[in-house]
Amino acid sequence: MIRIGQAGIPLSCKGRTNKDGIVYTHKSLDLNAIEIQFVRGLYVLSDEEALFIKDYASKNDIEIHVHAPYYLNLAGDHEEITMSFEKIMKSAQMANNIGSKTLIIHPGFYGEYNPKKTAKLIIKNSKKIVSLFKKEKLKIKLAMETMGKQKVFGSLDEIVDVCTHVKEVIPVLDLGHIHARGNGSIQEREDYEAIFEKLDHYGYGTTSCISQESSMRMVMNCTMCPSKKETCRLPHSSKSSWIGTSMSR
Ligand SMILES: [Zn+2]
């Protein structure tokens, strides 16, 4: 089943709380997924709001995904890793309280390391986070997003590599980011197909057996494509929207 929803509270929604956002998603937009964003700093939900969101989502069959604060670095120094773990665990608790399926994170930066060493650190720290989720009995999955800037860890291959090493981690495709990272690489139908074929090769796909959920985030508007606006066929906008799908692996 493919679910469609938007990231954050739609601008057309008058109320500006997540509670308003989820009601609007269902009643006015008639969509069945939402990404709740804890992206700028740590958004705190009151117990009352969290309970409402959880109940409303389950009664109306809306799938929730939560995006963790943007600035995280699982390949940083001790201080950055401690800060990242704190933000992830706080967001994870809140995401779990509202019945979210995933907690989406941006993995980190290469910094002074080469890509291989960076991957090693991110894999090691992802394993730690997954085991903390288990220890705290959180039902959410850690989800890792493809990143748009080449100097940041998170090409499609790198994300798949982490997911292959830590099977509990789910790949999140941000197509706008993949497009930007490849300097406008998604132009034709075949370019999309190549992405899904790659995932299929790693066992992510709708036709394989079901043992693990994977989630996809597709930003359909290109917000970052640097110089190829003339040739880029994705609509350019400062707003991004996404389609979430549940797949099986
Ligand atoms: Zn993101």
C-alpha cells in the first residue's frame, strides 16, 4: 500500500500545532500519512497533544513518521556524538509516544575522515542507537535519509551500506537530495528505475518477503539543484512534499 502525506504542518492549515496538522491532513487533505517534524531544535509535545495525535492517527489510519532535529553527527567527536545521541533518544521517546513508525535522521559529516572511516563510525553508532531503542522498549525504527550535499555522508550507496550492516535501520529516499547530490541526475524515467532497481538488489521492494518495514520519503520538488535549473525536470520550489510508502524487505 502506498501512502501519501506531507512533511510538517501544511501552510494552508490555520492552526499551527501538530495536533491541528494531523486533523487537517485527514479531514481537509484526505491523506493517510504525515511526517511530524522535530527539526528545528527539539519540539516538545505535551502529554495531552501526544495522546491526541496517537489516538487520532490510529482511529483514522494515518501513518506517522517523525523527522529528528537536522543537526546530528554520528561520525563526529565525542561531544558531537553525545549531543546526537541525546537528541535522537529524546526525539525517539516522543516519536514512540505518538505511535510513529520511524525516526528519520540525517546521519553525519565526513569531517576529517575518508568516506570509509565515516561509514564505519556511523554503522557503529547506529548499532548503539538501535540497541538503546530495544533497551528502552521503543517500537519505532531508526530511518536514515539520503543527503543532498556531496560533502555530507549520505549517498544512496552509503545509506544502503549502513542499512545492510545494521538491518534494523531503514533507508529513506529523499529524491530531491539524490537529484541534487548527482548534480541534477534524475532526468528520465530510467533514472528513477535505476534507484529502485538498486534497492531491489539489496532486498528492498514490494515483491520480496515481508520481514522488515522500509520507508521512503520522496521529495518531489527539487529545492537544491544548484545550476541545472534549465535542464532539471522536477518542479522547483522552496516547499517540499513527500510520498511515504511502506514496503517490505
Ligand atoms: Zn531530512
